[in-house]
Amino acid sequence: MAEQNTAERTERIGLHNLTPAPGSHRARKRLGRGPGSGTGKTSGKGHKGSKARAGHHGPGGNKPHFEGGQMPMTRRLPKRGFNNAQFRVEYQEVRLGDLELLGANAEVSLESLVDAGLIKARKGPAKILSNGEISVPVTVRGVKVSEGAKAKIEAAGGRVEA
């Protein structure tokens, strides 16, 4: 009987009843909250000087690459080579398993993927990756498809058109 009562009183662990272990969590320092707080008035910044100012640019301040007035490393070193970042195409990834949301014998295109909420309209082209499984035949038109996804689509009875 005693075992049954403890089982009834024991609550399951969930996000609503999680708390840190006693003594493991220290409350944050609330700066500038009056003399009783111990960090009132100057809020632990001392008196005057650049480090007492808002947005100060001293050590530990706001300019991580500032080197004290000497010519910074980023300007001392020459810039060389080609950078493809401006020409790179970022594809929106679509999981193969999500195509089942469109239904059997569906035509998969950019418009149908946007309508289903699988991609965003103006965020670049889409590419179907082979994550997951597909059991219904679909026809893919105008969307890039990975080799693995293409094999799975054709195995399910669908087809991929350029």
C-alpha cells in the first residue's frame, strides 16, 4: 500500500516542474538599483573614464578588431584570390518524406511547394534531398533533385523531369 501512495504522489518530470539543483544557480547582478543593492550609483564602473561611459571602446569594449591605433591586421595583409560568395546559390532544402503531404500522383513544382508551406516564395530555388522515405508516386518538374532522392522517387513509381 505504501508503494502505491508514493507512485501516486510522484509527478512526472516535465518542462513545467524543472528547477536547478539547490545552490547551483546564482541570481544575476542587478546593476544600478540603489545603494542597498551594493551596485548602485556607478554600477561597478568606478568614476569617470572611458570604461565608465556607455558604448566605451576600451579593453573589453565595443571594437574587437581595434589594435590601439596601429594599422589593423585586416588592412596590413593583401587581399588575393577569387571569392565566389556573391555568385553562390543557396537552395532551400526539402525533405523527400515531406513530399507525401502533396498526395499521390501530385505534381511537385516550386509553386506547389510554396502552397504546401515547404519553402518560402522569394528565398531562392529549392532542392529535394533524400531524407526520409516516399511511398506515393509523384512527378517532379523544375526543381533540383539529389541523386538519392531521384532513385527513391523512381522506385516509388514517380518520375523526375528537368
